[in-house]
Amino acid sequence: MTDPAQKEQEELAELSGLRDGIDRIDGEVLRLLSERARLAQRVGEIKHGNIYRPEREAQVLRRIAELNPGPLPEGAVRTIFREVMSACLALEQPLKIAYFGPAGTFTESAAKKHFGSAPTFTPFLTIDDVFRAVEAGQADYGVVPIENSTEGSVGRTLDQMLTSPLMICGEASLRIHQNLMTRADSLAGVTKLYSHAQSLAQCHEWLNRNLPHIARVPVASNAEAARMAAQDAEACAIAGEAAARLYELNILAANIEDDPNNTTRFVVLAGHDAGPSGLDKTSFVCSAQNKPGAVHDLLTPLKQHGVSMNRFESRPARGFGGSRWEYVFFIDIEGHRTDAKVAAALDDLRGCVGFLKELGSYPKAAG
């Protein structure tokens, strides 16, 4: 039978050896990171100009996920390598990212998930301002929400996509966890609740069960709700963890969204879309001719060329010269616009619609 003192000594010796092994590996990881950074710098010297390639980054992350032997989960490995690529790119081309703010919003979290933490992130208070910042060259890329799995599409983003010269070059999906927060340690004395209208809707049933008598006050964003709650002892807010940290609020109830799979999709805007990555989506908007069977005719080319559609939404053609009751259709399809079958389907579509505007081809979000 092993003596307890002897066992303790053996474990301490093993622990020392394990730590020595970790230190040795850390040194090797640092050496390899530096070598990778030098290679990335040389790529930038050869390419000149814009060296950010969304399709290339998507391919790298997919490859790393496939090679991952564990025990680190896929999400952790993607995050680590996203930060490596972000830091390497910043050595040669620091990026400026505009996002729908203020700071502490889910859009900021989505922007950092997509680009890593190395770029300069600037919040704008409206979706329109994000579009204008990228169009004017104040930012290299913009990030805005486009749809939520519970509450549907973000109309202002769709309206801007209809008229803006910007294209979609990437997307990010973010699981949305709503949290109830306040500056106090309890809800005693709290009389009102601030949050964005969509978040109030996403937590509607939870609020009915748990806070039926507290007044609900819609505000411009969840981050603004958190800021207001931080200044008001009689208020609480619904927002994400980032907002709670930013405004030093106590989370009294976590994950209060009614749908545990509540997810928001965000798009990355630029003056260009992305090249083919091998696993892509293409977005476009079009109008149907005013005749019987027009919508059927609109979808027929996709079927004939074997193109899968994963989103179809009609919206009033406001801001595009449309008269009352005229609609446009926002459509997402599988594949890149340079793929033979996608290109053929889009060519056929142009012959049977009033107009067609390609919004961009881009790598599918990993999740």
C-alpha cells in the first residue's frame, strides 16, 4: 500500500514535470506564431492593397476544425485561430470596423467573433450610419444584424441593402442569451425594465411569468438599456453579458430568452463581396413582374438549375421608386455566384424579373 506522503511527493514531482512540458510547448507555440506572422507579412508585401480575404479565412478555419484532434472543442479552436489570423493581419493592414452600437451590443460581439479583437471597432447609433461610414471610407467593413430566428428580419438593414452600393462579404451567427441585470443585488424597489423591443419580445413569456407588474420600456438598444439601468436605482435591463460587464451590473437571471436556440444572423458589409471558398451563399433582391404566376416564374430558374434556396422574403419596395403595394423579394441561395449553376440561374432570372440586384456571395457562417 502506497504511503500517503510518498504519493504526495510523486504527484508533486509529476506536476513539476507537466509544468516544464507546458513551458516547453509554450515556447514552441510562440516560435511558430512568430514564423506564421512573418509569412503573413510577406503575403501582404506581395499582394499590396487589401489583403483581407474572407474566403481564405473561412477555408483556414474549416481546415483547422477538421484537423482538430481534441480535447479542445471546435468552438475554442476556431476562436484561437481567429485571434491568430486577426493579429497577423493587423501587422500589415489594421482594419477599421463599423458596427451597429453602442458598445456592449450583440452586434459588437458578432463583429469581434468574425474579425477577432485586433481591428479598431467603432460603434454607430443607427444601421444607416454604419452603411454611410463604409460607403464614405470611414471604415473598411461594417457589421449589422439582418435577421433573428425568433423575431424575423431587421427591416432597416434590408431597406439599406436595396439602395446601397455595398455588398455582403461575410456573415456571422450569434446565439443570443438575454440576461436580466441591475445595479442592485435584488429586484426590490425596481419599477421599470429597459430593453430593445426585439429583446422584450424574445423574453415575453419569461417576463409574464416572473415580472408581470414591472413596466417595460423599449429603448434604442440593449446596451443603452444597460447604461440607463446603471444610472437608475429603480430600473433593471435586459441585455447581454458584454453590457453587464461594461456597465458593472449584476446579472440576477441569466438566459431568460423564451427560445433556447434564439440566434441572430449578422452580415459584413464592404465595397466588394468574397471569392469562392467552397461553402458559400449568394444573396440577391429582385422584383416580380405584375402578372399571374410571376412568383412561380421567379423560382423556376433555381429549380431548373438545381440551386437550393434557404431564404425567401417579400418586402415593400420603399426607397426604390416602388408605388403602393409593390414588393421586392430578398433571396438567399446555396453556392457562389461564379459557380456554373448559380450563374446560369441568375442569368435566367434576369429575363423574367423587373430588376435583380446581387447583394454578394460570401462564406457560410460556421455557427
